[in-house]
Amino acid sequence: SLEKLTVSWTTADGEKRTRPLSVFSSGEQALGFVRARLQQVADTPAENRLVFLDEFGAFIAADRRRPLAELLTGASLSVLSAQVVVVLPLQADYAALVRS
């Protein structure tokens, strides 16, 4: 809600939750924005699509990288594209972090 500056969602268990925008970290805000934007893109039919998230990992806290990977490979965005390229700064072995 832009009027109340809150975000509301329903959990996997069907529980409705609401949080003020101010309690989200910058990484959570970035992940939420990208999740919403990718869903908009996925909902728009396209014959061919290539998605780049250039250095997006730099904006996501380490504990949010697994949810990002799950989002990009999960069923909800499977129609998004056959390939999603995430360009990350080389500061860690990100492939190992995703697998762990």
C-alpha cells in the first residue's frame, strides 16, 4: 500500500502478513523490487527474452542470495526465460554458496 507505506503478502501457510516498508533492509527492498519486476516481465508474453541482473548480488545480503537463486529457478518465474544471467562481483565462490 503506497498510502500506508506497507507491504502485505500471504505466506505459504495462508497466513496474511503486513510490514511497514521502513523495517525492510536495503537488501530486502532490492530483492522485493526485483521479485515484483521479474513477475511483471514474466506476465508479459514474449517469444524470446533474455534477462540480465548486472551485479545484482552486490545489493543482496549473503543470507538473501539463496532466495534470489530460488526465485530465478522456481516455478513462479519459469515462463520468464530459458536463461537468466546474474553478473556478480568476484568476491566469493557464489556457485558454492548457492549449492550449500
